[in-house]
Amino acid sequence: MKFHPREDETNRALLARGERLYESSLGEKREKIAQILADFDRILEKQNPVEIKKAATQLDSILNQLDTEEWL
């Protein structure tokens, strides 16, 4: 049975982590997180595994940066 990439455990975890950061952020940082999550969601909609893997790696890196330092 085939499932949408949004249902993949890794992708769900990344989206949940991004949403938590979004909820705890303000101003420009919050807007940037919203844009990053929207971009990732658009890539998930395309259902291209190569693009999704690349985007997930980039999103993870950005979220790590946002978690560990003042960004923007």
C-alpha cells in the first residue's frame, strides 16, 4: 500500500518540530519558519523522493540552527 510522503515518520517529525518552533517564535523569525514549512509542504506534494530527501535534510539543518541560536 502506497502512502503520501507527508505520512512518513521522518517528515511528520520534521513538520511537528517546525510547528513547535513556529508557535514559540515571534516576528520575522516566525514568518521565516512559516515560509520554510510551506516550501517543504509544497515539495512533499510533488511526491518526488529525491527532492523530498534533499529538502528534509535542509529543513533539519535549518531547524537545528533555529534551535541552537538566535536566528534572523
